[in-house]
Amino acid sequence: MNLLLANINISLSFKSIAYFVLWILLSAVLLFLVLILIRTYRTIKKVMKLIDEKREQVDQVIDELPAITKNVTTISTEVAHSMEAFHDTVDNVAHTSDNVTGAIADKSDSIGKISSLMHTVSIIKDLFNEYFGKKEEDETQVMVCTPIDADDINNIAKTKTTKKEYENGQINFDKDTQTI
């Protein structure tokens, strides 16, 4: 018996090992496909059962689909029309805003000149009151004007205060709020 075992040669080639590995991989892929098909069959079976149970509701929805489609079309048309009208309104507002900005820019130079004139009149009035006016300084009123910038016509700040408060520096001009 020893002789019989000694004469057996087992030869494995690379080709036979590759075929074996390939056969194992192919078997695994086939098993995976079978599992996918089983799961798909179960899912389809559940869907069919659900459709059979809800047949009345499904038929009702199918019957209402044309009306729903018509409503969606109507709404889309109305929204498109409203957006077109809104777009025209926005264009009109933008045009009006440009006109107002241009008018303000044209008038800001005139307002700056008026502010400068008011400031000059205030100085002349103060000089006149100082030399020819009453001697009671607490009762004297002073107008304080700030110069205007061409960029913003809202920079004019005027107030009345006593000459004594003005000369003693008791009033402060707040440039952020344009108030004293």
C-alpha cells in the first residue's frame, strides 16, 4: 500500500487554481442575484396587496387627476401674469427712484447755498445783537447752523439756544443724529 501512495502525483497549475477561484466568485454572484430576485418578488407582492386593498382610493385619485392638472395650469398662468405685472411695478419704482435721486442731487447745491446764507445771517444777527441789542445775555437767542454736504440734504441742523450756552460750549452737536 505504501507503493500505491507513493506513485500518486498531484499537480496543481495556476490555471486550475484560477478556474476554482472564478467558480467560487460566480457562485457567490449567482447566490446574490437569487436573493435580490426573492426580495423583489416579496416587494412586488406587498405592493399588489396594498393596491388591491386601496383600490377605491386609487381609482378616486385617478378620476380627480384631470381636475388637479387643470387647477395647476390655471394657477401657473395666474402666477406668471402676476409676476409680469409685479415686474412692471418694480421697473416703475426704480425709474421713479432714479428721478427723485436726480432731483435731490440738483437741489442739494441750492440747499447748501441757503444753509450758508442762513449761517451768514445768523453771524450778522449775533454781531448786531452784541453791539446794539439788549444786555441780558440769557435772553438772547442764537441760531446754530451746520454746513450741508452735497451728498445728503438732511445734514442741516438748526436750533435755538441762548448766547451764553453757545459761548460757554454747553451745547454739543451730534453728527450721527443731527441734533444738539
